[in-house]
Amino acid sequence: MKILVCISKTPDTTAKIAFAEGNTKFDENGVQWIINPYDEWYSLVKAIELKEKDATVAIHLVTVGGADTEPIIRKALALGGDEAIRVNNTSNDSLVVAQEIAAIAKEGAYDLILTGKETIDYNSASIGSMLCALLDQNFISAAVKLEVNGSSITVTREIEGGEETCETSLPAIISCQKGMAEQRIPNMRGIMAARTKPLKVVEASITTATTSIKNFDLPPAKSGVKLVDPANMDELVRLLKEEAKVI
Amino acid sequence: MVLIYIDQDDQEIKKASYEAISYGAALAKQLGTSAEALLLGTVKDNIADLGKYGASKVHQVNNIALNSFDARVNANVIAEAAKALGASVVIFAHNVNGKAIAPAVSVKLGAGIVTGACALPKTDVGFVVTKTVFSGKAFASIQIDTPVKVISINQNSFGIEVGDGSATVANLDVAVPTSSIKITSVDKIQGEVPLTEASLVVSGGRGLKGPENWGILLDLAKALGASTACSRPVSDSDWRPHHEHVGQTGLQIAPNLYIAIGISGAIQHLAGVNRSKTIVVINKDPEAPFFKAADYGVVGDAFEVVPALTAAILKSKGGA
Ligand SMILES: Cc1cc2nc3c(=O)[nH]c(=O)nc-3n(C[C@H](O)[C@H](O)[C@H](O)COP(=O)(O)OP(=O)(O)OC[C@H]3O[C@@H](n4cnc5c(N)ncnc54)[C@H](O)[C@@H]3O)c2cc1C
């Protein structure tokens, strides 16, 4: 079985969110980059778990981004990817990214494509769904559990207020979230091995974007917290009723 | 025409769809066109009632195969319907199913998409949609450059507007591809409002010390009619079920009221709740970072404050 794991680079969860160039660009000054947590903790580790059960599984990683994504992809290789492809395209248009991944996916004829539920920077949650349309394959989103039995799979996905389990056959695209697998830390052997694992660079082939970011804004600062005396909860109830009008 | 996708679950229209219609109707008005709804499959609700939220017409693809969700099939049907009806904008709720299909529909229509929109588009120059990014820590204004556009809207960001309209219902004939996904079981938490749809949420953190202490929080939630949530360490330690975990790596919610009890307010936690309209923080540490993000704060011991708040709420309800 061949698995393609989509890897995205995102700012660390504690990164200061600020913008530059007249609020048109994310300010990367001093930002630490990580593998998007959904991609790392859930899709990649799930692929590794499948490989641990079946040594014939091959895990390929794909990332769409500039040369500065390479430390991230090396870390993903250290965790357990077999080889990686970087498409040298720095677009942040989801459709451009999805089309680049679709081209790699078609060429590699993968049985399973795993993505994270969303990235923690642009929160678009779009790539898996777009791949579904571009490749005309089954797509199950927000999955919390996956079992592979030969060419059929059982997947549990989140629905509002519960979970839904379904069966389908490979090939399939699955977006992963919490529940799918447990976070791991790369070990020394993995880190050493990652240095020599193949990382192929493919030139960008898609250039037409359908959207363009005009500007960013930060939310208005809260006007400050109003403290209520812990001995006077009647006052808090009054404020919630009369001032905030939420109860 | 603005076309709004009506999401259903087990033949019931999702609350998020009503908000999507209100949003679509406001956009249609702004563009000088009509707002029409698209329903796949059959529902128990009275479909003409969708007119109350602003849809003038409901197009129904009346095929019971569509009552169970399959992203590939639904996206195909919606795209074909949008083409047949000549929709210029297609609106989805940014809920579980909307996230799974809106991007696929955009591919099939050759349309630019903005997911997680939080306001009406600006259409005086171009077509610019504001969405939340960095898990609610910022907004991005994104221009869609294609003639047809797809938008999914964040839940509880626009509001539901109820009028007294009634929609005409028309059958729409669209080929339905065969699904190769078989749903084998559905597991729902009984009797609870799904967290993403709840307007009142009471949430607990490690400050409550252990699962045996959740009673005071549940009593408060009951008094308010609120849903319950928790911080990540709480669900990681199995004090509470995983579906209650909110934050950057859990659910992102935007209720009208979020009451945080014994939660420090780590940046990853705030990322899941910072779109709440009103935030109340109860914490014994006056330096807890959550107070900076709060509208109302109570510096005190949760084990005393929470029961007192519950009593005050019950008193105010009884006395009203
Ligand atoms: C990549 C990443 C992703 C993460 N994602 C999430 C996420 O999605 N959601 C999330 O919640 N966290 C997430 N975290 C964890 C986050 O950083 C915090 O560790 C976590 O939110 C802390 O949970 P807490 O507030 O319940 O516990 P603590 O930080 O331990 O806070 C407990 C609070 O309770 C107060 N307290 C103690 N006793 C009492 C009392 N008797 N009465 C009143 N108050 C009391 C304390 O003053 C303290 O403020 C993530 C972390 C990382 C690195």
C-alpha cells in the first residue's frame, strides 16, 4: 500500500501574530515553524502506525512550498516518512496547492491520501475536499479513526454531536484529527536516517490563483475585563442579563 | 442568483443552514438578485418554512440516496445543480459537512472560494470576503477573482434572521452518482446540543482538580441550559470525553456566552474560544492570562464561586 501524507508548514502555536508591509503579509520575524499539528500528530503518525503493522506500506510525503519548508519535511522524514517531494510553489491559494498535490498524487497512484483536518494558520480546511474533486476519489473528512483491511477501510468521522462510521474501498482521501493517533517525538535514529532519505524537488506547474489576500487585521482589543466580587454572583447574573444580554 | 446549500442530518435541517440562508439572503439583497436554497434528499421539516430565513425558492433533489452523506456524491450533485440554476454565488455553513464539500464544489465550478467567512462580502470594488485566520487570532480579507464564487460561513458569526416569508418548492432533476460509501453506524450523544451549535457553554480546566468535581460545573450548565466543554489536559486525562475538548487542536466554537472555570487561558485554548461573544472567567489566580481575554472576571475559588453563581441564576429564573 502506498500512502501520500500532505505536510504543511505553519507558525508555532505560540507565535506572535503580526503583519507587515501595510498589513498585507504575515510578519515572519522571529517566528518558529512547525509541521501543522494535524498533519504531524494525526495523519503522519497514523501512516506510521499502518506501516508498523504492515512493512510493505510506503509512506511518501508531499509539501507545497519554498526551500524554507525543508527543515519541516526533514522532521517528518525523521518521524517516519520514507521519501518526500517538495513542490516549489509558494502560493497560498488553496486551489493552487491542491492542484499541485493532485498532480503528484496522479503520478504516484497512491492508495491512501492523508491530510490534516485544517492548517492552523489559514484554517481553510480545503485541500482534502479539493483533492476529492480533482481526483474523483472518496473523501472522508474530520476522521478520528481508520482501519485498513486489505483494500477496504473503516473510517469514523466527527459529525455534529457525535460520530459516524462508514466503510469504503481504496483509493480514498482522509482528513485526520484528534483521536486518529498519538503524538510522537522523533528519535536519534530517525533523525540520522532522515538526512539521507530522498527529498525530491519538483518545479511549480500551477500559476493561476483564484483568490488573492488583500489585507490582514487584528481583532479589536477587548475593552478590559470587568471584575465582579466573588461574594456577589447576583451582580454577575445581572450583568449577563442586562449588559451583555446573553442569558 | 445566490444559492444556499441546506445541510441535513438524519432528515433534519441543521441549525447552521438557517444562518447560511440569512447570510445568503443579505448578500442577494446587496447584489440585487434572489436567494434560493438547495436541498439534497428529503427532510421531516416543512421545507417552505425556509422562506422565513430569506430563501424565495427551495430546489429539492428528491432522491433518498442523498439522505446519507457522501462528500464526493454531494459535491457532484451540488455543482451540477449550481450550473443548471446559473448560481453566481454558492453559500455553505462552515460546519462538518460544509467543510467537506464546499472546496470540492468550488473546484467543479472553477470558482474561487473563501472558507470560514465571518462577514458579508464587500462588493463595491471587486468581491472581498473577510475570514478568520490563525485560529481566530486575526482576520484576512480575501478577494475572489472568478465569476462564480463559493463561500462557507463560520457558525454563529452572522446570526439567524427570522421573518415571515414562505418559499416555493421545486423539484430539481440532477443525476446522482452512485455512492461507494456505506454508513455502518451513527453514535450520537443523546439529549445534548452539539457544542458547535450551542449558544451557551460552560467549560472546565485543570483547576477543577479531578473528574469527581465536575458536579458543580454540570449543575451550572443545567441551570443555564448550557452545553459543556473542557481544556485539552482535561480530555487528555480522560476526566471528560474528547468531544468536549475546545481549542486550537480541538473544537473551535463561537457561543454567545463562554464561562471558563479553572482554565488558565493558554494561547492554544483561546484559539478555540476567542470568537465567543461574551467570555466570563472564574479563576483563583488574578494573574491568569485568561482575564486579558475576558469580558467579566471573578477572582475566586471555583468551588465556592460556581455553586453561588448557579444559585444566583436559579434565583433570577425563579423570581422572573
Ligand atoms: C501545539 C499545542 C496545542 C494545544 N492545543 C490545545 C487546545 O486545543 N486546547 C487547550 O485547552 N489546550 C491546548 N494546548 C495546551 C495549552 O497550552 C495549555 O496547557 C492548556 O490549555 C492548559 O489547560 P488548563 O487551563 O485546564 O490547565 P492549567 O494551565 O493548569 O490551568 C489551571 C487553572 O486553574 C486555576 N485554578 C486552580 N485551582 C482553582 C480553583 N480552586 N478555583 C479557580 N481556579 C483554579 C489556576 O489558577 C490555573 O489558571 C495545546 C498546547 C500545544 C503545545
